[in-house]
Amino acid sequence: IDLTSVLASIAALPDTDENKAKLTTLYEAYYAALQAQASADKTALSDAQYDALKDATKAAQVALMEALQAAGIDIPMMQVNNSSDDDDEHEESESDDD
């Protein structure tokens, strides 16, 4: 999700819009989940704990997206590089055969 666009779209809603408070709460929950996942010490968590953290982040994202859609707000998705895509970096550096 393009979080900048989401925040701008929510902020643009009039204060009288009944969706504004709900969307703000869902945005904050999703942002907090993203921060928790990003700062999690994977070495201190079991696989099950980390999977639960990822699942909670995904659930927060889905809830936010559904609420945005219900409010008629179209939010573009951003391309996100997964940390498991490290092979791509190696492939690029290996292709430089000077």
C-alpha cells in the first residue's frame, strides 16, 4: 500500500465524514503492525511467533484496504522488495563482467 497516499486521502476527508475516524484507526493499526514487523528481532522469535506477526500485519492491511474500498477511496499499491529477494542483487552484481 502507498502509505503516503492513504494518509493523504484520509486527511482529505471532511471531519464530518463518518469513515474518517475508522480509517484513521485502521491506518494507525496497520502502520504499527508494519513497524513491529520491521523492528522484530527474528533471532529472538520462533518461526510461529514471526509468522503470527506477519499474519497480524496482513490482517491489518486487509482491514484497511476493505475500509478504504468501502469509503470509495482508491489507493495505489507500491512494489515492495522482499528481504528474501537477495538473490536478485547477487545476479545483478554477477552480470558485471568487466
